[in-house]
Amino acid sequence: MNEKLRLDIALHQQGLAPSREKARAMIMAGEVSVDGRMMDKPGVKVAEAALLTVRARPRFVSRGGDKLAAALDAFAIPVTDRTCVDVGASTGGFTDCLLQAGAAKVYAIDVGYGQLDYGLQQDARVVVMDRTNARFVTALAEPVSLGVIDASFISLKLLLPVCKSWLTPQADIITLIKPQFEAGRQDVGKGGVVRDAAIHARVLHEILSFAQAPTGLQVGGLIPSPLLGPAGNREFLAWFRHTSDVSAAVDIEGLIQDALNA
């Protein structure tokens, strides 16, 4: 006789969940299918021979985490034990990426409220700063050694000088450059998308140059984002260093061309 088990028990027994509690959570989140059919009730009885599958979970709580992970890898920036700030935290993709990379603490700043993933809100390493416009934050509770920025509807020219003021010497900033929020209205096409590579080049030159002077940062690197923005906009990730070491200077125009052609 084909014995039947509760779905949460079967999921745990088959090694698809570390505990029955976790199994219940996965089932209720709609992540579990039985013979190809999604089930959301932990107590439903299933045959021992039933095929249980678990939907692959995203690596991070939002796509932003994949973008930042690409930059950390490309620029070989260590995160372990660093105190960080995430400007424009939103759901928390960047914050999640930093924590998974070993950050000791992340100040998660956003003008919105309640958007940050609940799990991140409950993480002791995260200092939630909702309803906060980073542009007007004169100081954090402590200096940070790594800043990350993913902001919309505001130019980086308004954020970079402020972010720099929170940094320790030799700190790093990684920022997502979104041409649609840096170019003039006349340069943004239908649906809010910038398609002209010449405009991309101009925006990148303006932001990288501004970071150097008057902001006083050194440009460390530039790559295209591995993912397009929600509307299909091409985006870029820049690395800036808080250092006075002029030997670290790079060829900005060369970086821009490499990023555009990648």
C-alpha cells in the first residue's frame, strides 16, 4: 500500500528542506510543486512516490544584488568585516549582497518606508534608515569603509560628495550609473529609455569627471551592468576610491569605451 505523508514531512525527509519549519515556510511561499503542481498547504497528504520539486530561489532579494556582485567581482573589492552604507536600499538587493559577502554592518538608507526585505529588517547587522534622504545626511553614527549607491530620480552629482563625507580614508564607493536620471529630458526617449550610445558616453564622462573634481575621488574602474534596468535601460557600475594616491589614476576615456563596447 502506498503510504501518504504530510507534504512538509515528505519535503524534509527527502532532504529538500533543512527542517519541517522551513519546509512549511517554503510550501506556504509557493515554492514547492508535487508532480508538477504547485502546493501551498503544508498538511496536504502526498504519496511517497510523488515527485517533489522546489523552485530555485533567487540569489538575492532583488536583481540589484546580482549587479553589485558583478562589480565586487570585477573590481576585486573585499567586503568581509567592513562597515558599509547602501544609498537607495529599496528592497535591499545591494544590502543582501554585502551581507552575503561578509559585511559586518550595513546602513540601509532609503527615502521610502517599509520596502526593505523583512528578513533584512530583522538582521542585526542592518541599520534601517527609512524615510531618509541621503542628500541631507550630514553624518552617520560611524565612518564607513564601503559605500554603494543605487538611486533613482536624482543625479549622482548630488550624492557622491555627501557619501564621500561619510567615508574612512582608503574607502571605496561602488555606484550604479543610470543614464536616464543623468541625461537631460530631451535625451530620454519613449518609456524613459536612453538608447543613444553617445548620450551614454557623455553621461559616463560627466559622472567620472565629477567624481574626480570637484568631489576628490579617484576612479578605480567601470563596467556595464550585467542586467538592464527595469525599462530596458543600459546601466553601468563605477568604482571610486577615497584616496589621494595620484598613481591610482586611470584613463577615463579608455574605461568608458571599454564599458560601452563590452
